[in-house]
Amino acid sequence: MPLILSDEQAMLRDSARDFLAEQSPVSQLRVLRDTADADGFSRTLWRRFSEMGFTGLMVPEMHGGLGLGCVEAGIVMDRIGHQLCASPLLASGLVAVTALRQAGNPGQQQHWLPLLGSGTAIATLAVDEGSKHKPWQFQTRAIPRGDGWCLEGAKTLVLDGHVADLLIVAASLGGDPDHTGLFLVSPLAAGVTVERTVMVDAHNAARVSLQDVQLSADAMLGSPESGASALAAALDVGRAAVASELMGLADEVFDRTVQYLKDRRQFGKQIGEFQALQHRAAHLYTELQISHAAVLKANQLLDTDIAGAAAAVAVAKARAGRTATLAVQEAVQMHGGMGMTDAFELGFFMKRARVLEALWGDSNFHIDAMARRQAY
């Protein structure tokens, strides 16, 4: 499969670029941070996301969505990376929708997918429990009780959990860590406590506590047999989307840095004429192109064989994280002292890159996963 966009995908890229540049400039994130906005994102912008069809990108047409795939989602996430746009699209429109599509029964899909696709409801996946991503090591347990389940445990780094209408909670079944279940939980249910945590990049997450949460039998997403595979698929779609956002972020930082090298003058010439800076910029450019290819390949494989794309996703997430880290570090260095000031926007990009690099597994996590997959 060629690593290029189709004409329709290029049109989506251009549409998303123009829309986000006009409606969600980086300055909007500063406003959200400085005003301590209660939601942490613009509800007005979220409604416009819905009007553009972004909230329903991956929702099947039969449920009112566009029925597109991970390549198209990656295109939009790339442009979100350029603008540092704060929105629940990643958590709700991509990851939660994937979990519902992979494991939801017809009733669950018919109820939730139209709501998520229209942006009327927001859902999020609650999986991590510590400071590091360990997706198969759960302390949260789902204990059979009567005709239903009882949830006990706690989750951290639940993206946009403070505004979610639905939590998709991963838990071990009956205390067995080798058997995973996904459960549809209302944040308003008895025993559920949600605490907002504003991250260093001014985006949003939450801590979720689950104490003796009583659920009916139909609260399980799918079946005990489908939970683990659905969780793996949702995480891989999320990782590829994060990699796409990282690449958009890295491209924006690179473009700003190249422009600064052209504008800044020292010793009577543009600093971009200095060979040492040219070498560093050229190295970063090559890293960007290689990582873009890896991310696009991962998204293409997710669309054709979601269960067999794990290795490509690991490569994409690891490369995108390291490339974006290099981009923001080089940008700050080549901007000099100005790059360290809060009045300048580079710091926003650096903080966002740091959070995304760690989200759902940093580069070391995915390099280790690749090694284990190849029996090293």
C-alpha cells in the first residue's frame, strides 16, 4: 500500500487544517489555562467539531457517523497537533468508539455510537492505575455478584474523565488478571468518584475511584472472551492517533524553527546560514519524514487488520515520541533564551509532547514490546 494520501484524504487534511487554524489557534489553549476553564475545552468548538463530522469520523454510517478509518482519524489528529487543540476527540471519538465497535453488542452500539458520533455524549477509557502504562496489570476487579458485577479499584490518567458521560473501565474478572472485562459505567453511579487533574500541558485527565460499584449484567461491554482483544484494539487506535498528533506537533515546531532561522540575524547574516544550525535542521527533517511514514503505515494497517497491526503501531508510537521530543528540544535550543519564556508558545508544544510521549506507553515501553514480540 503506497504511503501517500488519496485525493479524498488530502481534501480532509486541507479542510481540517483551515478549520482548526481559524477556530482553534494555539492562543486558545493559553486562554483555557489562564482562566482555569471548568471543562478545559471549548464546548462551542466541540459543537463545531460535530458539524464538521469529526466527532463521528470512526462511527459507522448505520449509526450516523462518517464510517471512515484510522488514516482519516490520523489526518485530523495531525492537524490538532499543529494547533494544540484541547478536545475530547481522542478519548471519545476514537478510543471509546473503537472499544464499542470491537466488543459492543447491538444494543450497546445502537445506544452509544450515535451519541458519541454526534458529540452529544462523551466517553473515555479508564485503564491505567499507576504512573507508568501497564495495561495488563490491574488491581481493579470485577467480582460476580448476583446477576451482575461489583467493581472495586481506582484508575489514573483517564482522559477527559471529568466531562465524560460514560466510563469504559478495564478490570480483571473475578480477580483473575489473565481475564479482562470492559464495563460501561456512569460517572454518576453510586460508589464512583471522579477527580479532575489538569496535566502539565493544560489538557485534562481525571482520577477515578470505584468502591462497591454495583452493575447489571448488561454493563459488560461484549463478553468476557472479547474484553482483552477489544482493549488491545482500542489502545492501538489511541496510540496511532497520539502518534499522529505528535507528528503534527513536531511539524509545527519545525516550521516555526525554520522561519526563525530565516528571520533572526546575527553578525550581519541570517542565523540559518550557519552550517551547524543547517545540519541540525536537516537531521530533524529526515527524522520527521521517516516517522511520518511509520505513522501512516500503522494507521493503514489498523484499517485493514486491526488485530495484526500491533507491531507497526509500536514502531509508530516509539518513533513519533522520540521525533517530537527531538523537535521541541532543538526548537528551544535554536530559539535561544526566548524559547524558554512562557510568552513564547514553544513551551506549550514541549509540554504537550512530553505528555503524549508517555500516554499509553512511552518509546521505551514500545521498544521493549517489540523486543518481547521478537523473543529477545
